[in-house]
Amino acid sequence: MCGGLDLPAKLQVQDKSVSQETFTIAQCASCGMQFTNPRPAAGHIGRYYESAAYVSHNSAAQGLVNRVYRVARFFTMRRKVALITELNGGRVGRLLDYGCGTGHFLAQAKSSGWQVTGLEPNPGARQDAATRVGQPILETSELATLPPASFDIVTLWHVLEHVHTLHETLTQLVAALKPGGRLLIAVPNPDSLDAQHYRQDWAAYDVPRHLYHFVPATMRRLLAGHGLRITQTLPLVLDAYYVSMLSEQLRGPGQSAGPLGVLRAGLRSNQYAAQHGGQYSSLLYVAERATG
Ligand SMILES: [Zn+2]
């Protein structure tokens, strides 16, 4: 992020869900940015997504975790659309969702009256989203071809941590925003209590698919470098439970605390966050162009 070269290792994390390989999470000594180092090149990372359980790319994924995920998704999609409408002064407008996955959020926004544009790199997910939303979904490379200053709201729901070309993509997303428009970025928070509790088994490290592990200070610095100011940081309270559930699975049957452990870990994480400066399991940053 800052070009610093002093990059000590912070944690070793195994990719237990796909490759079984171990990756280092490094933390820049000058700016504090945490990132997966080294990371697979953009041209080679595709095989790390080859899991039937990778739920955001596969609507048909089975199992209890995925059932719970879908029930939670049903409720959260409506709340997300209500939020963007509120941020847009109570009006619908033009929405760009970067990394739209299988398109559930876009479909909900469209049915609420938003004019939507979706971008998604995964061909299967893109096709699924196109069917669900009822319009073509663009490849992510088409971001550069979108008309500038044309969107009221740009969203990235658990996407920025996957993006190889971080600065280039942010520059293009900021260019796509109308004056006064808002950029919404949801990412996991490795300073949350559930991250500290599960450590190397914290599911939201998700190496090597997650290239960066943002905390509030590094997100603020990153966005400031792109002329953006964070106006709100909102909690995603369900993520504490979802991530704890996945983390218990990663621990394996011998060490898992079971469903009660999941509920306890999720609840404790949200309570801790409420008392300690909002360090929730996942955070939603709302940003606008800084003025002056
Ligand atoms: Zn740095």
C-alpha cells in the first residue's frame, strides 16, 4: 500500500478449504497493512477458487452452513438495499456492484427500482447473476469502459480483499462515482475478537483468496490515498456468527466447540466490538470524495 519494504511475518495460515497450502500474512512495518505474502499471481489464482463449497460463486452449494448462509442472505439483502436508498437521500438511483457474485443483491436492488450494473470475474457466477438479475453482467475488465461520474452508489461486498490490482481498481471505481456519490466497502476485520479467538483458523483470513486483511486504520489510509473520506463504519453483526461457524469447521471435529461454541464466539465478538471501538468481525465502510 505504501511501498514499504520492511514486511515482517505476522501469522502462518493454512488454506484448509481448497489447496492445503500454507501462506504467510505479512504486516508492513511502516503503514500497518496486512496482506498475504507471497500471493498467487492473478493468472494462477483461479484454482484456489475451485471448491464446490465456495458459496458466493455457487448457488447450489449444499450443507447446513450454506442453508444458514442463504437464510441470512434473504434478510440482509433487503437491509442492504434499504441502506443504499437511505444513503442516496431516500431515492433510488444508479448502482454499480463490483464483484456481484451470483447477483442476489443486484436482483433485490433492481426489484426495488434501482438501475443496476454488475461486474463479476467468475464466468459461472456471472451467468448465474445474469439470469437472476435479468440483464447482462459485465466482466470486471469492463470497469474501465463505464461512463465516468455516472453512479450514485458503488458497492463491494466482501470483494476488495480479492482484488489483485488494488490501486488501479479503486481509481476506476472512484471515477465511476457521481459527485456526492458513495462508495461502500465491506471487508472482514482481523482486529475483531473472533479473529483473535480463532487465530490461524479464523475463516475470514481465507488465504490465498484474501490478498489483504484490512483493519479500520489501514482502510482509512488506503481510501485517503484515493481522495476518499470514510463517513460511517457500520457493523455486519451476522458475520461474527457465520465466520465463527466456518472457523469451527476449519478447526476440525476433534477441536471444534460445536454449535454452542459458534453462538458463544459470535455473541462475544459482537459484545466486545460494541465495547471496544466497533471492532466487529466484518465492517462496512461508507466513503465519499473528500473535499478541501
Ligand atoms: Zn506499507
